[in-house]
Amino acid sequence: MISRLNFLLCLATVISIAAAAAIGSTTMPAGRFFAALFGVGETGDMIVVWEIRAPRALAAFIVGAALGASGAALQGLLRNPLAEPGVLGVSASAALGASLVLFYGGAMMPDVAVPIAAIAGALAATALLTFAAIRVGSVVTLILIGVGISSFAGAIAALLLNLAPNPFSLADLLNWTLGTVANRSFDDIALAAPFLVAGFVFLGLSARPLSALGLGEETALSLGVDLKRTRIFVVLGAGLATGAAVAIAGAIGFVGIVAPHLVRPFVRYDPARTLVPAAIAGGVILVLADIGVRLLPTPAELRLGVVAALIGAPIFVWIAARRSGAT
């Protein structure tokens, strides 16, 4: 079942990324697309496919995968299907870190400054949430704390938007607060890749302990699980992965809720087996959403984070309502 699920998701990944590279505001016939894809087409077509559409599609998939895996890990750690980087304020804190660097002269700083600031903001939020998870007994209280972190980070980001010194700074800040993968390049992906890989490694190392933790803390302890190390690994993994995602695309929410929720029934609700399918599903969801962003007949292109919120927020409410009804 799981192998079949992963195979189908990988197939959907290939199809969605290929579609994203082929579809855009400018129509490109199939023959020209495949010629450009294999490097034998016209120079203009190859530029469109390999320098504009392909990096954008890959960026969307990577960001979705990072958010999907982070959401699955946080849900396993907190044993709550409503936990995810966006709802708990991790994405907003990462976007705030990047926004602060951009506001205070990001153009004059090294290229790595924005990703590091985004990751630092994500780690700060996840560390605070982990500390709160240890101290408070109610998951509802923990989620409220996350909402508070998100609101505070959003308020500071809004203040920076109000104080933006020029239209160029305002446009950069909007990109980080609303989320977009437009105009992303392979260099942008490569810059965030080390942090993303490190985040996935920590999340992978926490998979088995999360599976045991799903049985309860006492049972996990009896099985020899080091709960402190598991929390640290999940915090570092989710913080690094989410920070890298924000460094590429800005703040994009709700993917971390939707992706794990879609795949969880197929893996028998095992947190360890949810990580990989949730990551792939999150990537596919965001690639498809970005295709929709490009094709929607709007005067200006919508931000990807806005579309993700419009889709994800109702699903979040539905999950919350089902959970409330079950209790």
C-alpha cells in the first residue's frame, strides 16, 4: 500500500512539474516544448522552459515538500492534526526574519543573509513552541500560543511594510509576507538547499521515535525513545526545512496541514510513514496551485501564499470541526 502510494505520488510529481514547465501565460505548442526540453529548440523557448518555468516549478515542489514534511513531523510530535508551520507561527516568524534583513539593507548583504535570517526566525518559533509543549498540558493552549506568535510576527511584518523606504523594498517585503515562487532561479534553490537537506535529515532521524510517540509518551519511554532528543530533532528539522522554504518562496501556509491529512489514512495513521508521502503530496499540491496562479485571469498575478490560504483555510476549519465532533 505504502509503496504503491509513493509510486503514484512520484508519478504525479513528474506529471505536475512537466505540466508546470509546459504551461504558462504564453502558449507553447507541444513540439516546441519538447524540443526546448531536450535542448534542441529555439533559444527563446529554451530560456522560457529552463530559466523561467522549470526553476519555478522545482521551487514550488521543494517548498511544498518542506512544508508537508514539517507539518507531518509537528503533528506527530504534538499528536494533533492541526499543527503545522503556518498555523503555529513558524512560517510567519521565518518570513519576519527575512523581512528584517531586507528592510535593513538586504541588497548590501551577502546572498546567504536572507536564508539564514529566515531559518533563524523559524528556529526561534519552533523552539518557543517546543518549550511551550513541555510546559502546557493542553494542545488547544499550544495552538493558541502558535496563533499568537503568528499574529505578532505578522504585525511586525505589516509595520515593516508601512515603513518601507521605497517601492522596491515594499515589493521585496510583499514577496516574503505573501509568498511567491515567481522569478525564482536554480541559484535561489541552491542557496537554500543545504539548510533544506539538513532539515530533512533531522526529520528522517525523528521518524521512528515519532511512530512510538504516537502510542503515548509513557509507551515511547518504555520502548527506549529519548523524548528530549526527538523534540530537538523535530524542532531543528521543521525549523531548517521551513526556514529554507520561506527563504525560497516567502510565507506559505496550510500546505503542512493539507498534505499529511490527505495521505495519513493510506499509511494507517503512522507518523513515521507519513513523512515521505506528505512531503511528496505537499510538493505536488503547491506545483498545481502555482499552475493555477499563472492561469487565473486576474489583472495581476496572485501571490501563491494567498491561493494556498484560500484553499487550505477551509480544509483547516473542516479538520478542526471533525476533531471537535469526535471529542
